[in-house]
Amino acid sequence: MTIPQLPLIEPAPDAGQPPADGRAHLLDPGAGLEPSLASLGEPAWRARAIRRWLFQRRADSFTAMTDLPRPLRERLAERFTIWTTSIAAHKTAEDGTEKLLLELADGHRIECVLLRDGVRRTVCISSQVGCAMGCVFCASGIDGVVRNLSTGEIVEQLLRLALLLPAEERLSHVVVMGMGEPLANLDRLLPALAVARDPDGLGISQRRITISTVGLPPAIDRLVELDAGYNLAVSLHAADDELRTRLVPVNKAIGLDAVMTAADRYWEASGRRLTFEYVLLGEVNDSQADADRLARLLGGRAALVNVIPYNPVAGMPWKEPSRQAVERFLEVLTAAGVNVQVRRRKGARIDAACGQLRRAAAAQLR
């Protein structure tokens, strides 16, 4: 198959826009809740009470914060907004997967997903509008990157998805595997994840939070320096530079050696087992020789390989690998002593793969 080459588009500057009415986004770190409460003569502990309503009691408005004085609720609603997004589309699959297409204040759209698996309630969230990494098989990056998401826009995805759960259920896991390259937006992502893990926030253990990346060594080293402690999932998709650069064009400027060395540094510093993601594209990277190369590349690392059979995207040339090809690929890795699992497809009928729903909705508007 001829692999189409897409231009690698440089990240755009941050372009998040505040709500048109001028109110501050309560979920942004710089919203100024504490100073506003002080100016209203309210005690400092009110801020914690408001956050408890947001993150633990799932209030969707100030009106719902019923133990706050009514005049305070009214003044807060004048100064702050909880939501800067609107739900442009909401799809539910038979397996319980739910996907939201959110429209931002500036009209751009992003996706986030709730996945149900036994007792797990995992959310997959986006970090950018679009993506600059240029992965040729990914619907998120077809149009390049528009901008980074703000911290508030990232947190808002978590709250939108939490509201889909019944009162007795809680979010248990977070994966930053939606639209965008998370490590290209660390300044806004890390404060959002701090809210996710804060006992006064969503209370999700950092061991249940995973950041997915194509592998940006300087940003991985920054995670090491910050002792972030999150799980790291590196998207490989090929075990040699020639094929990986064709599939993931940013690899040309980085190289697999640098990616693997940075991943090793993260493992040594954090002690967390690394995950390497590998999307299997039919007749492109799913041969026995490809599996052999991957086994050699991993070379005894304490790692998990997450094999992901491709989820077809309308209008793109890639196809799902055959069941025989998947089984052969797994057999080679297992025989080489590689710890491997296959990601079960969830939400295929609702365009749950990254970027699919956004593109489908855009196509309907054309």
C-alpha cells in the first residue's frame, strides 16, 4: 500500500477564548475564586465547599449548590461560568461506551469518551484541538493542530463525562489518548491532572492516570524532573525508523533510539511499567517480520505492548488486519517473552476512535 504523506503542521499558539459574556471559567486555575469570595466578605473555606460541589457532588450549576446562601450563588453566577462548552453530539454504544463531541467557546470541537469495563469507569480525554504529529492513519491529525486546550477545557471534559454516571458510580481511570499530543501541552495538562488526582477533586489515583505520547524526549524528561508519577504509554506503530517515519512523520526529527532512551529514563525514575502502543494496520505493519523487529526493539524491557487492531475511518485507505495476522503477531511477541495484550474495540458503531466523530460531524455541515 502506498502511504500518503501529510504535511507536519507546527503547533498553533494557544487560542482559547473566554466566554463571550466576560465571566471567568471557574475550572481554570487563574479564575480568581478565592479573591472574589474575599471581596464578597465570604470565609476562605467557601472555595473548598464550592469545589466539593463541583467534583464530588457533581453540581452542574451554582443554583444546585443548595447549602450556599442564595445571594452568594447569584453573585457567583454573575462572575463565573462552570461550562464553556456545549454538547454538539452525544452517542452511546451497545457496550456502554459514550462519546461526547463538545463545541468550545470559539466554535472548535473536541471529543471525549466514557468507557465501561466491569467496575472500571475510564475516561479518554483530549489535550488539543487537532494534532500536529501527523500520524497518517489518525483522524485527529488530518487537518493539523489548531490550538492547545486550556486547563479548564481539559477539566471540563472530566466533569462532562462524570455527569453521565449514576450517583453511586465514580470515574476510576483517566487516559489522555484523545485528540492532540499531550506532551505538547504539558503546561495546561498537568494542572488538570492535578485536579483529577486531588482528594478534594476527583480523587483518582495517579497510578490510574495514563498519558499517551508519540514520544517527545524533552517533554518525557520534564515529566521525570517533575516526578509526575503517571503511567506513560508510547505510541510506536513500527519498530524501525523507516516505517515509523512514514506512519508518524514527526519521527524523522526524533528517531526511535531517542524515544526508547527517554522512555527508559522515565521507567528508571518512576518505576512504572511502560506501555508501548502499536496500531496494527492490515498489510502495512502486521507481518511476522514486523513482530520480530518489535520484539528485538523491546529487548527485555519490563514493558507491556498494547496491540490495537485498526479501527477503520471513512475516507482513509487503511484497513483492519485479518484475525490470522493479529494472532500471528501476538504469537511472535509472546514467544519472545514480550508481555502483550490486545485492546478490545469499544464504541466502534459510534465513531469512538479518536477524531472520528468530529470529522463525521464536520462532513455533515459541509
